[in-house]
Amino acid sequence: MPAAAALRTLRPGGRLVNLGGSAAPTAPIDSATLRSGSLRLLGYTNNALTKPERAETLRAVAAHAAAGRLTVAYDAVPLDDVPAAWAAQVGGAATARTVVLPGR
């Protein structure tokens, strides 16, 4: 569980911000870890942003992308190799995001 592992690495007074649940629908948190480090846990959603805030954020991200300042590690996988790529994701062996390339 990535959230629980991340919580254990925080220094005293640290904060963990939960942005989503792609790794699992739940995040088991050890209350002793939370209390002993005086840690903070915060949930975040873009739904709390106003429309102008969301628009400005998207403009900023698009500008960073257009300038080449954003990169994402990914493995390009031909459509025929999706079962193996999915197995790697499920088994924890994947080292990057998987991008499926239809027609290859």
C-alpha cells in the first residue's frame, strides 16, 4: 500500500496528501505511526477548486508541458503485449506507466 509506506517515511510533523486511489480503494493507516510522528493526513480533490482556479491551473500545466518541463516515464506496449503488461502492473513489476500503442 503506497500511502501507508509513504506515511512511514515522513519526518516528525510531516504531512501526507492523498490525491487519488489508483493503487487501491483503501489506504490502511497504522494509527501508532500517525500519532508517534505527529503526522498529518490530508485528502485532496480538484473538485474543490473554483472554475477560474481550475482554468488557471490547466493553463499553467499546459505551459510547462509546451515548454518541455514535464516528463513522464512510460513503457510503450504493442496491443498484442497488453496481457503481459497488465500482469506486470498487477504484480508490481512495472517500472513506469504503461502506454498501449494500437496498430503496432
